[in-house]
Amino acid sequence: MKMKVSAIVSDLVLVVLVIGGAIWLFLQGTPADKWQSDAALLPQVVDWSRILIYLTAAAVVLGLIVAMVRRRGRDRVTGGDVVRYDGYQRLVHWSLAIGFILAFVTGAWLLRLFGLQTTVDIRPTLYVIHFIGAGLIVLGGVTYATSSQTRGEDALFPRWKDVGPAIARLFGYLGIYGESGVFGLRLRSKGLAEALASIGIKPEKRPGKFLAVEKVFSFTPLAILATIVIATGLIKTARYFFTINTDVMYWTTWLHDLSVWLTLIVVGAHLAAIFLVPRNWPGVGAMLGGRISLRHAREEFPAWTDELGQPERGAPPEGAPAPGTVGD
């Protein structure tokens, strides 16, 4: 898909505003050695906050560059494997994943959650690691959002028609459709499947590259929560340079912390679905090496392999229900 002119213009305006604001902050910022405060860590926090805001501007620029130079080629079939995630997609994924781990662990440590304790000697290191984690989140999230929006990539965004199949996939993890579920469980229940189908909850007939459950219960909530975490985090850093109402800061911090905990819950459910359901295990290798076997792709993503020109032998005709599903 070609880049949209309106998207490019809006992003360029955003670049100018963010870079202009970041430069102003750097010029107006007081050098750390001139800060007069009883809080020994305040200069360090101020400096890292300034860097984080500047990094946001850099991520927008990087996203635009990625959108312009990254080729949007067709997914490749190499030997008996299919390239599911390219290097850029994996880099963004792990930037966000590692960033959240670093930020959450150090944040919990600084707040002395779970019985963790800090000392004067270790706190500066924890702050540095926390900001590094925040930087990875900002860099990965803002770069991906900018490049995707500019290129008009929306394959992972759900439609209303994806809700029913997404819920059905969750029931499928119990094995009610006869497919392998949690721990390989198979509890085929035609009655329950028919009852769910009567209210619009039934499996996708021929899933594409991205499953409905990925769109509805993984990508979308994580994208929303990441946006909130980044936005509230930037407000928390901006307070060192702008006058922000105390109540605004209180609710911003509350929302920031709540979003982090909700992210932890969603990620936990995401990991449980991956590691507890055997048919999802190839996804781990795909996010590490980028590839899955063509055989697995045919089983789990038949519409995608059709697009690749690698349809499953004996596949049902277009519009026909897949084996194990309940018809209309």
C-alpha cells in the first residue's frame, strides 16, 4: 500500500513540534550540577527525563524513515518454511518486551513492592535501568506506530467480525471443537459449540496470517495500554520542565501504574496461550527466528498460505466451513 499524503504531512508536523519542543527543553534545562535540592537523585531524573522526551522525537523521525525505505514485499516461502515476521517486526517486538521487563522490575524495586528493598547505593542504578526500559518502549512503540500509520498498515487492527471468532478461539483452548487445547486437551462438545454458534461465537472458517484472537485479545489491548503508558510517562517527565497541576500529576501517575499492571495481566494471558497450547508453540520460534514451517502455516493460517500460492492439498472451497467448525 502506498504512503498516504495526509499521513506524511501530519507526521511531519508532529516531527517539527516534538523536535522543536525537545530542543527548547534542552536549551532551557538547568545543568545538573547547578540544581539545589535535598533529593540527590533529582538531577539524574531530570537529565534522563529530558533524554526520554528527545528520544520520542527521534522515534518519530525514525518511523518516517522506516516507512520510506522499508520494502513491503510479499511474504516469502523458503524451502519448507514461511517468513512470518521480518527482522524489523521482531526488533520492535523485543524492544517493547525487554523495555517493559526492565521498567516494571525496576519500578517495583524502587517502590519496594513484593518485599524488595533499596539502598542509597543501588537507587541510581535502578533509575538508570528504569529509564533505559522506558526508552526502549518509547523507541519501539513510537517508531512502529509512526511507520505503520504512514504506510497505512492495519492488518492487525480488529474488525467487529473478528470478535466472535476471537472468543471462539478462547473456547477452543478448552478443546471443545476437537482441536488441541491447553496441555493438548481435546473435549469436543458439539452441543456447546452449537450453542456458541447460535450467538455468533464460532471459529474462523479459514484464518489469515493473523488470527482474530491475536487482533482482539493481544495486539489491540497491548497497543492501547502501551499508548497510555508512553503518554502518561512523558507527562511524568514533562513535569520537570513545565508547571503541571498536582491533581493532574496524581491521576497521571495512577493511570500510568494501572496501565502497567493491566499490561502485565494481558502479557501473562498472552504467554499462557503460547506456552500452554501445543499448537501455538511454533509462534515462539517465529518471533525468535522469523519463520514457521509451511505445514504449520497450512494448518493454522490456510487463507494466508492461499495468498502465498501454497494452498493445502484438498482444502475446502472458498466459503466452506473448516473441519471441526459449526456451519451457519
